[in-house]
Amino acid sequence: MSKHFKAGGSLFQGGKEIVPAVDGVSLALSEGETLGLVGESGCGKSTLARLILGLERVTEGRIYYQGQEITGLDYTKLCDVRQNIQMVFQDSYASFDPFYTVAGIIGEPLTNFGNNGRSLGNEINSIMERVGLEPAYASRYPHELSGGQLQRVGIARALILYPKLLLCDEPVSSLDFAIKAQILGLLKDLKQQLGLTYLFISHDLSAIRYICDRVAVMYLGKIVEILSMRRLLEDICHPYTTALLAAVPVADPRLRQAERGHIKGEPPRFAGVAGGCRFYFRCPHAIPLCREVEPVLEKVGTAHAVACHLKHELGLGEQLSEVRTGGPGDSGEIYSQERSG
Amino acid sequence: MGGSNNGSNNIPGAVFAQNMWQNFLRDKQAMAGLLIVLLFLAVGLLAPLIAPHDPLQIDLANKLLPPSLSYPLGTDHLGRCELSRLIYATRVSLSNSILVLALILLISIPVGSVSGYAGGAIDNILMRITDILLAFPSLVLSLAIAGLIGPSLAHLLIALAAVLWAGYARIIRGMVLQIKEKEFITAARASGASHFNVVTRHIMLHAMTPIIALAALEVGGIILAISGLCFLGLGAQPPTPEWGVMLNDSRPYIQSDPNLMLYPGLAIFLVVGSFNLVGEGLRKAINPQSGGRMADR
């Protein structure tokens, strides 16, 4: 059994300008795995999750769940899907109705699926226990809870239907470090206990490394590289992935290298990415071909796919080691060019 | 997430409700208004108990009497007890204005929330209908409708509701538009809530407080409209005790007995004024930043 998502070329129309927030993404998730989705802010990660849940309409392409197409379903059918796919939101606090108590928030999915009976309270209690919330919190309001507790409530709400797939949209990025570790640990435990599959969206590579089996790197609405977590350092190939990894802060100053591999500037506006590689303007290795032809995501290993014209030249870990050791005679300045016209 | 343009939206629900209530209780004007409104409500409810006479009993021998012990406010041109008529008129005015309000909300809440939530073509059609209604002066239009379907109190109520719901629907639509963009609405959808559940369990919960404030603010206007149209002879017919009818009845005697017009006028003034104070107080309590200015609608 495989879960196969294809969110291809979904275009969001904002006024007259068409913004391809998610553009030609093809991703497959197999049961029981944790797929990380990483990328800069605004690259379309959350939109992808919303598409999968049917919260946004897919412009083009198809989404499959357990072999069945779930694109553009009507409400009743979508409900069956939503029973199996749930989401943990980045900002839990904003995702809770402030007039509801914790028990009301956690129980809402159940009541949506017709459970109003006596078992509702039991279900809420058992799920609260599972995510490590004291029963006393059941009657509290969201504003009375701390960030970590809120996130636990968010997880409890997502899990009370016992879904098979959990979409975690930056579940830990608003938390401080200690709490973040707790929540990640909780997610990891829950996955084992309940046999869950995660799509773990984050811009935080340390969280991704802790929890994920595979990681898909997204840039401006496209997947640029898919890597197996176990062979991350060996396989890493795309310059953007390298840059993301190099941007992870290192605690020990002696282990820090020069700011090589860091990319500068912000991603160009979506409207300006017609033709050519999207990363061209910020890529330290760009060649003229990159400007003309958009590279496609190609499989280069058993669990490794990359979209880059220079995948063989840049190949497989070599570049990273270069970054890690610091290349000779390089001032750290990298190629960065303002987009013209 | 999502900039909210008014401060109260950032305050969590429970705290917000508590704060609002405290703000309201601390507002002396609103409290004075509430006191008068409650007084009138009590008078209306207890009318048969406190009215000294039958408001419909004609006694031509005792017409146009000055105030005395048995007729505290004197008698009108047919010898009916002025005070008793005022007391029963309170009942008529209050119950009918509340009825009109209920009718208005019954139409405008579904229309406004469907329009705001669904958007698109449905929104366009519904809002164009409200535009048409809002393009006419509401009193003139309800006058026309009431005149068309014939003068009676029930017809008047229908006419008023048929005209006044449009403004409400617009305001409710605006509130729904604002609330539906919140993250918790998305979350509710994601957890399997139907559109109906999202609107009834979440959006309406958040829209209710402003709607109540709005309603309190409007009751005064409705009472005034009912009395005004009754004065013109389009609503309650004599001998029904109603403030507008009483005003009309005593019109010929304005030279000799001006107090007969003064009493119902004063009653209208007091009730309308205090409903406005209450509504204004509620509005300020919900949205303290806006200060004492009237909401621009």
C-alpha cells in the first residue's frame, strides 16, 4: 500500500498576477515514514499541506491517497479523507477558537464525526493523557496555556480521530529549544505507538534531522531535492540544500566555518521565475544553461532525486565537504546577482 | 497570523467576555439607560396589575380631565385614563419592536452569514438585493409597503422588517468576512467540520456580541419608526393604546391640553434614548478604543 500525492502545478490567482505558490510538485509518501519538507519561508510548504487536506483547491494535478484520487472531492467524501489525514498547525494558539475550552477544542473533530455521546469525555481524556496533558487543563481556555501545552493540545486535536497521516505544519518552530525537544520527542513516540505517517513541514533542519526518514527540499514552489536522511551528508547535491544545511547555526564556535555556502538575498518574486532554474539568481554554481532550461527532478540514487543541471559535477557530498572544510583562497563571497528585468 | 484591525479580536474569548461585561457595568450612562429600559419592560409586563383603569373604557362625561387622584395623568378626549393607556402602550411598543427586531435578525443573520461565508456569485446577488433596499430611505419604503398591504399593526411590522434587514445583513456579512479568515476556522475545516458547523459553532459565536450591541442600538430606532408610522395611521388603529396613535389622537387638543401629547412623546423619548444609551454602552464595551463616537454605519 502506498500513499501517493501529486500536487502538480497549482496556480493561485491573486488579482491579475498568477502566483504559483506550489508549482509542479510531485511527492510520494509511503506508510509509516516521516517525510520532511524543508524550505525558506514562503516557498509553498504550508500551501502544499493545505492542498493535501483539500483546504485549498488544486489548480492542476492530482492527489492520491491509498490509491484513490482525493483531488476536488465533495464534502462528504472529503470528510472520510479528513478522518485519516489531520493537521497540526504552526501557530496553535491562532488555530484554536478562543471561546472554546481545551476539552471543546480537542473534542471538536469527534463531534464533527457524529460522536456526541458519553464516550466523548473518555476519548478526550485518553488522548490528553497520550500527549502528556494533565486532565485539569480540560476546562482551561487556550490563552491560559503555555506554548508547549498549546502545541500538545494541537497534537491531541489532530490525533483524536486516530488518523493515519499527520501533516505537521511547522509544529515546533514557535517553541523554545527545550520545549521543542519535548514536542519532537512526543511526536516520535506517538508515531511509534499509533503507527502514524508524518509529513513534517519545517524550515528548521535540526528538527527535520531528528524526526525524519526522508527530506524533500522545496524552493519557490518546486521540490529541488529529495534525500534519505541516513545518507544526507553523502548524497547532498543541490546547491540550495547545501546552503540550507550550511545555514544551520553551530553551537561550538570552533566548529563554525566561514560563511561559505550561505546564500544571500531573498527569493525572487514568484512572478519572475518564468523559464530557467528558480535558484539561478542565488546559486553559487550557476552556468548559462541554468538560465535557459529549468532542471527537472531526476532520480540519481535509490532514495535520492535532485533537480539540478550540475548534479553530476556537484555530486554527492563533495560539495558539502568543501563547504565544511572551507575552500582555499576564497573570501566567502558567493555569487549573488540581482535579477534584472 | 492575519492582522486584526480591531483590538478586541486579539483578546481571548473568555477574558474578552469578562472585560466587556466589566466595561459595560462601569459605564454610568449605559447603566442609567439599562435601568430605564428595565423599568419600562417591567411596566409593560405588569401592565394589567399597575394600570389604574381599563385603557379602552370610554367615559365621555369625564373627558379631558386634569390630573387627579383617580386619574393621575388626567383623561383623554374620550375620557379614557391617560396613564393606563400609556402603560398598555408600553407593552405594545416594546413587544412589537422586539418582534420586528427578531424578524430582522431572522432574515439578516442567515443572509449575512451565507453571503459573507460563501462569497462569489451568491454574495453578489444577495448584496445587490440589499443595495436596492438600502438605496431607498427606509422609513419611506416601509411606509409604501405598509400602505400597499393595508394599515394594520401586523402589516407594519412586516413592512419594517422587510426593509430594515438589509443594513443588518451587510454588517453581519462584514463580520463574517473578517472572522472566516482566522486560522481557527481553517483548523475547524481541517478537523472535518461542515460549512454549516463552522458558521454556527464558530463564526456566529464570535459575531454574537457585536450583533447584540447592534440590536440594542437599533431597538430605539424601531420603536420610533413604529410610533411614527402609527402616528401616520398606518400601524395600530384606534382605540389600540399605542404611543403614536395617542399622539395622533391628542393632536387636535394641542392648544387646550398639550400635556396629552407630552406624555406619549416623553415616553418615546425616554425609551428610545435609554435603548440608545445601552446599545452605545455595549458597543463601547466591545470596542473600547473607538471612544464615544457613534459607529459610522
